[in-house]
Amino acid sequence: MGHDEGGTRRDFLYLATGALGAVGVASAVWPFVASLNPSRDVLALSSTEVDLAPVKEGQAITVTWRGKPVFVRRRTGEEIKEAEAVSLDSLPDPQTDEARVKKPEWLVVVGVCTHLGCVPLGQKATDPKGDYGGWFCPCHGSHYDTSGRIRKGPAPLNLAVPGYEFLSDTQIRIG
């Protein structure tokens, strides 16, 4: 009988020591794992609010979101008609204009060429806008239309549309 009790006590001591060791390891590792989470300032950069009120029809602005340029363009009625009239068969990366915008007059795209990551021209009134009235990447000759879709050149994909929502008629939140 004494032998069984010793074994039981020994088993208990092993289990208790193992449990205490596991708690110690977990409490030592937890701060390290928690430090891998994004900091408050990084989380604050994960979304950007943009006031659209000053942007006139035909104008474009550039804002920064997650370290990338985002092009916000208030399209004219003619630009919208052109974008909606494009045949999907003529597009290297077929997407309808309606799938790329939430409100037809506002186009919001990440301003990074999908070929090699350059920033295309077309935001300023004096910039070349390419053969399709959108953006032109002079590095390798990619041409984008007024919906940010690739139309000509080596870029394989359309300019990306970030997640965004309208907070009001004149304000959006990107991210």
C-alpha cells in the first residue's frame, strides 16, 4: 500500500511541476506574441478619411493610405459614359465600370502600376493621361482608362480598388 501511495504522490508532483512550468512558459511567451500585433499608430494608418467637397468635376486628388498613393477622381459625365461603353472583350483584365465604383462620379484606385509598382501619371491637369484619358505609366508604357482599367502596355491587371465606404455625400473612408 505504501508503494502505491508513493507512486501517486510522485505522479501528482510531476503533473503539478509540469503545469507550473507550462504556466511559466506561457506567461513568458505571451508578451512576445503580443508585441507582434500592430501598434496603435499603425492601426490608425489602416484607414484614411477623405473630404471630397473641394474636389471639382474633372479634378483628381492623391491621398496616402497604408503608405501607398490612392487616386480619387471626380469623373465628368463624358468620362463616365466612356468608361461604361467599353466592351469587356477589349480589356486585358475584364471588369465593368460599375464593379469598380460605388458612385459613378467618384473613382477610387490605388495609384500603383500593376506591372512593376511605379506611380502612373495622370493626376495633374498637365500630366499625360495616356491613350484612354486615365493614367499613363511612362516607365514601360502602360495605359489605363478613366475607370483605372489596363488598356495597353505590359501591366497585367487593372489599378486596384481599395476597400472604401461613403460616410456622407462628401466624405469617404478608405480601409
